[in-house]
Amino acid sequence: MSASASSPAAPSAKPSAKSPAGPVGWLYDNPYLLLILTMAMWGGHSVVSRLAVGEISPATLTCLRWLIVCSFMLTLSWRGLREHWPVLRPRLGYFALMGPLGFTSYNMLLYWSAHTTTAINISIINAAMPAMIFAGAFFAFRQRVLPLQWLGLLVSIAGVVITAAKGDPATLLSLSVNQGDILILIATILYAGYSVLLRKRPAVPSPVFFTMLALTAAVASVAVLGVEVAAGGFFWPTWKGWLALAFVAVFPSLLSQIFFIRAVELIGPGRAGLFTNLMPLFGAGFAMLFIGEVLSPYHVVALVLVIGGILLAELRRR
């Protein structure tokens, strides 16, 4: 399915890659299923980030996850990298920005935020991403956004504000918002910028493109780990830390990123970004199921608003 004319940031060029045959090919060409699976992985990531606190340091988790992904992707895409190097070489500056912006920075801020906020809050605040993607695409590329889409984005933002304020407007007025909520909000802004800039991706197959992003993210992560070691924040992971690393390396780091890049390729970053509003449902559900977090009434209101926002924004005028 190609992006519609009203999509805020549809890719200007799509890599001509043949889809695999069979069920894998069907999944690869189904943007909505790809996005739902991606949001489930990202929702689970919020929970694992909380479980990883005290089990593995933030920079260690960030660095090792991308080194693992690079090892796998280089084995898979080495021939493709060589074949498409003439296209990739002029865009090395683009990759040097995108990997640290979308992967390294987001991951570090997520893991830091998990020390002082809940997995439910992380998931709901992440739902502000569609608003930021739409706004970024509008201001950067002057792409048209329908009135219902703007309304849906405002409704979603209202849900995020309610979450940050814990249902009490006085919390915002007193500037007593949780530090972890601020960190994950900054992380969400950075990932939204990454999503908007996917419009400018070079016309190479998705595995090759993702390999380049993972390489630059890994280089940046090594530098961040060096800072953590120098600051005395490094410690050897526990067995739970290694399990957390295994999860984030396979699902949020590898599969979800490939799925999200492919979905953006099919329907554009604006429409794909809207599906991040599903992440709070998965994140809240997993948080209650696996770590016993409590869903407060204001969380329910916020979830209704963010999911209502995606429904409004997905409506099209006939």
C-alpha cells in the first residue's frame, strides 16, 4: 500500500526491493501488522527498561545491544553494503546523524528515565510522538495535514499532559513534573526528528539502510559507554541484566526497527507515526501483568485520549 497524497511526509523515493515469498513476504508488505507488532515490542521495551534498573547500567545496555545488532546485520547485509556503497558513501553524514539521534540518544534517555518514572508513564508519554512527527513534517517539508489529523494530535497531546500531571493540573502549575517524565519526553522528541528525517533516506534496501544506522549508533554508544566508565557508573550486568540485553537486542533493537522502517517505506512517516499511540496499551498492559504497576484513573483517561487521537487522525475525507 503506497502513501496517500495527504500523508504528511511520504518518502520521496522508495527502494526497489523484492519482497520475500510466502508468509514472510506477506508480513513484509503489510504495514499495519508490521506497526502493531512494532508497538508491542516498544511497549515491552518500556517494561524491560524498568526491570533493568540496577541489573545493567544504561550505557552498557545501549552499547551492547547495538554491537549485537551490528554483528548480525553485517553478516546479513555485507554484500548489499558493497553493492550499494556508491549510493551510501555520499550520505555518510546523514547516517552519522540518524543513528545517534534515533537510536543511541533515545535509548540512553529511556533507560535514565526508567530510574525515576513508571513503565506506564513512559509508554503514554511516548504517544506524543505522532504530534511531533506531524509538526516536524509540516514545518520541515510543508506537507499538508488534514484538520481531523490536527484534532487527533491535540487530543493525543492532552492525554500526555494528563499523564505528566498525574491527573492534577496543579502539578504542572507548580513545575513538579517527574524528572523521568521529562527525560522520556526529550527522548520522544529526538525519535520524532529521526522519523521525519527518514523521508530523506537514500534509495537502498531496508536491511542495508538499517545496517548503516546500527553501525553509527554502535559507534556513538561506545563513546557514551566510555563516559560512563570514566564517571564510575559502569558495573557488570547481573543475570537479569543479560536477559534484558537479550530482549532489547532481538526485539526493540532489531526486529522492530526493520518493521518500522519498512512501514514508513510503505505508508510514510506521518501515518506510521500515528500507530505509536498503540504503544501505551501494550506498555500499560505489560506493566500491570509483569511488574505489578497500578493503572490509575488518570491513566485510563489518558489512554482513551491517545487512542481516540489515532482514530480521529486516521479518518480521511472522501
